[in-house]
Amino acid sequence: MAKCPACGFESPDGSLCCDFCKEPFRRDRPVPAPKKPAEPRKEIPEEFLRLDSGGSIPRVPPWLKYAAWTVLAAWFVIIMTLIGIYLAKQNGGQQAGMAGRPVQAP
Ligand SMILES: [Zn+2]
């Protein structure tokens, strides 16, 4: 099992990124050097040689991910609460209307 450095979720061996948060795993083992470095360089254009697999892309700090999920969850809760209040008012209004029907005074 490979443990995610960001969230601690355990993904199966051989995974390239975390199954939970998609954090890319850094390889502990050094990548074996290509046996023939001269050959592929002739085929691959110069501009593509400088590309890497994302190692130089700045990583999002874990606390920012948690903060983003927290904000999203908070919005979800707020919206569901508002919907609940709206439905409760509709229901309550109908019941109150029926219960509070003016009684005809004799
Ligand atoms: Zn993860």
C-alpha cells in the first residue's frame, strides 16, 4: 500500500496518484537512467525535452484543499438549510392556515 503524503489515504501499490485526493505520488526510487539517451533526443523536439511530468508545477498546500472543501460543504449546508426552511414555511403555512381558520362566532 502506498500512503498519500497529503491526506494519508492508502492507495494500492503502483498508483500514480492518490485515489482519494489525486495527489501525485513522488517516486521514492530513482528513475532508471535511459540506456540510450542520444537516440530519443533526436526524435523528440527541443521544446518537448524541457517538459516534465508535473514535478515543477507548484503544489497546492493541503490546508488549502481542506479549506476549499470546507467552504464547499458550508455552502451546501447553508443552501440545504434554506431549502428546508422554505419547505417548512410552506408546510407550516398550510397547516397554520387550516388550523387558524376563523371560527364563525355565533
Ligand atoms: Zn490523498
